[in-house]
Amino acid sequence: MRAFDSALAQSTVFDALIAASKTYGAKKLILEDQERNPLSYTDLIRAAFALGRKISGFTARGERVGVMLPSSSGGVVTFFALHAFGRVPTMLNFTAGIRNLKAACELAGVKTVLTSHRFVEQGKLHDLIDALETLTKVVYLEDVRATVGLADKLFAATAGAFPSRFRAATTPSDPGVILFTSGSFGAPRGVVLTQSNLVTNARQIEGLFPMNRDWVWFNPLPIFHCFGLTAGALLPILGGMKSIQYPSPLHIKQIPPLVKDTKANVLFATDTFLNQYARSAEPDELSGLAFAVCGAERVREETHNMFHEKFGPIPLLEGYGATEASPVIACNIPTDNRRGTVGWLLAGVETRLEPVEGIPGGGKLLVRGPNIMAGYLNANGGIDPPSEGWHDTGDVVSITDDDWITIMGRVKRFAKIGGEMVSLTAAEDLASAVWPDSRHAVVSLPDPKKGERLILVTDRRDADPSSVIAHAKSIGAPELAVPRKIIHVQEIPVLGTGKTDYVALQRIVDTEMQRGG
């Protein structure tokens, strides 16, 4: 484990913003969105005080306030506004569905949800709002801003000039945000990250390699997801670099030209979205990138190669994390980008590998360190901390002597077939190698003879088992890793973060098998 100076992160979120303003210049432009109205540190701090003062009028100190907003300047300002007045941003995943959204509000004790008329209209989220209004008070930011008067503006100007005197007194160990896990494999859980967790993780990422303070970071990932919040928004802003927030990664045709127009140097994405951007983009639209940072899912060789051929030698830096780790645990770096790995372990993160029966060469990863969560929300409104500080990632990994991590799969993503442990991720890789232009997912079902069997779900209409079997033989892959049953679908279900939705996928498979498919 590399050394990490924990003193660098002993700060509250708002104090880290104030410190960045002093370090990099109050007039430096550091936040912009699709409206193309850049904000300086002074603008951001003043806006946070103006909005936060209004929000404080109908919320209580320490209250968990729901935030249902896209990645935007307004979303970032709202986040800092809540911190300026000692409220806890509780980021709501508006793609999770009504049931999960209501469950999140109940678990966190959310009484008030902040959103936007424009966002609700554009996203056609009226059903979500109707459901939330049965549990909470929904407040629209346009309505709040309409009440900002001269006294509020004078207060914001004064507070902006002396922010350390006017911001609420909180501590680094106080809650910094409540987020909800993606729910890839089950019901989302409420994760409480401290202010120190968030600031720490930003500092840890900064410590991976030298960063150019003139870089522009383009973030289309949602700020309700920890990758979008910490890496896409907090890291550049706290590090003196401009952050461009964009409301949806799904706008495949709009994003590449905007990346060019904003002169972005760094792009955040998942493999799924990055692959689609590369296909849609003109050669000059992404060629100005210094690198792209990818998380949430494995970066395919096809995506690496396509980028290199179309846009030049732009590194796609695959990283690894978990909401519970704020989220980054490891990441590749521009000067040492090792394909197939998820990168270099961040300084300050301790690791422990627990053996997994039937899987040699690795183990289940547990992590501990200053970026690891305070704990999970429990049904009583309290927090259940990780045992002795260790978070069980559920991932099976190998780690080199120089702290580079390779993911072998999730514990839940292995099947026992004929007494052997088979990685479902490896089975997906076989299909991806045969049909790289399509999306595939593999699940397992009980089998009376072999214990379990593999089912390949794919959007490739002509996919057949014989092609995968032939490829597996050609590369010497074990026969047990080849799915013999294929289910064709129009599209593979994904979460708002771009990850495969294995819960929905399992329902599709169960339904198809019940039909005798």
C-alpha cells in the first residue's frame, strides 16, 4: 500500500471549495453545462449561498434533503448550497423506477425533494413526481429562484466575499452525501459517505498522476451515481479544472460535437456509452481528448481499438470502484495504461483477499481506508458501519506486487458447473469476441445434472451456440464456459449508469424459460 497524507483530506466539502478558490483564483471559470454559461469559483460560491439560504427556510439543519436533478450547473450548485447550510444531499436515482425511488426516500427519511420543472418536463417524470408527493414535499428550483430578492443577493455577495464566516460549521466526519447503490444484482442500498470520504477520494485520484489545471473535464454521467459526482464534478472543481456537466449520457449524437466545441480534454463514460460515441462521432470530434476515463463496466478490446483507429492514440483509462468507496479504488493512468486491468490501487487503500473455493489465483476483495463509507443506512434511520472498517466488494480479483488490480468476476457472477467454478463474465467475453458490435450478458440457472447451466442473452439476432463453441475451441477456453442456450432480445436492459441490469435480465430469462424457450 502506498502512503497517503490523510491531512490533505481533512476538510469539509465546502471548505475544500473555498480552498480551491483561493489556490486557483476566485475568477477562474470552473463549471459549465449545456447552456454554456460558465461559472467562476466566486459565481459558484455566491450561487450556493443564495440558493442555500432559501432552502434553509424550509429544511432543518442536518436534514437529509432529496436531490433529483441531472448533471448540470444547477445540480452542482444545489449540492454545494446544501453543504453551505449544513444539509445532507441525498441523491435520488430518477432512472431506478417508482418503487426503488420511494424506498430510497423512506429509508433516508427524506421529507423534501428538490427538482426542476424543466427537468421533469423534458424527462417526462410526472409519474415519479406524483409518487414522491405521497411521501415528500417536492420543491422546484425555478420557484425557489423566483423568490430571490435584493436582500438575498446582498447576503450572497457578502457571504461570497467571506465564505468561511458564513458557511455552516460542520466537520469532515459529518455526512457529505447519501447515495444509493446501482441495484445491478438486487435492491439498492443507502450509502452514507462522509465529507472527508469525498474530499479524500478526489485527492487520492489527483495523486495518481500529474494533472494539467487547464484541462476541461466533460461529464455526461449522472451525479446521483458516485462516479459522476466525485470524479465527474468534485474532482475537477476541487482541483482547479473546469467541469462541463451534461444531463444524459444517452445523447449519443449530441455529445461528441459538444466535446469538441467545449475543447474538453477528459471524457467520463462507461464502455457502452464510449463505444456508441465513437461510432457516432466524426474523427475530429473526439481527437482532442487527452484521455477518457471509464468505469462501471469492463472496457472491451473493440472499444480500445476503435478509438485508436478513429481518433488516434487516446488512452481509455479503465478504473474500478464502488459507491461504498466514494467510489474510486483503482485506475489506470495515461503513462501506464494496462489493458485488461482496472488500474493502480489508490494511495491509502488497504486490501485483503479472501480465498474463494474453486477460483485459484485471486480472492474476494475487501478494502479499508479513508475513502470507505461511514456505513449503510438501516431501517431505523441509523448507520451500520463496515466491520472494523473493511468493505466487502464482492469482487474476485488478483493484485500484482506493484498494486495493479485485475477483476476476475463478482462472487455472484460465478457458476458451479460439473464441480468447476466458471466466470459468467468470461462467458460474456467469448460472445463479445465473436460478435463485437453487439451487447451480450450471461446468467446461470439451476441444472439437475451439472449443478448450473449458462444462458446467453444477446441483441444479436443471428447469434448461435456453434459460433461461440468454435471460438472457445480456437483460443483454448474451457468448454464449460460456453453457453449452450441463447435467448435473443431487442436490447439488453441497462441501468441509468450504463451497467447491465442483471435483476431485469434474470426476469427475462425466467419468463422465457417458463415459456419453454
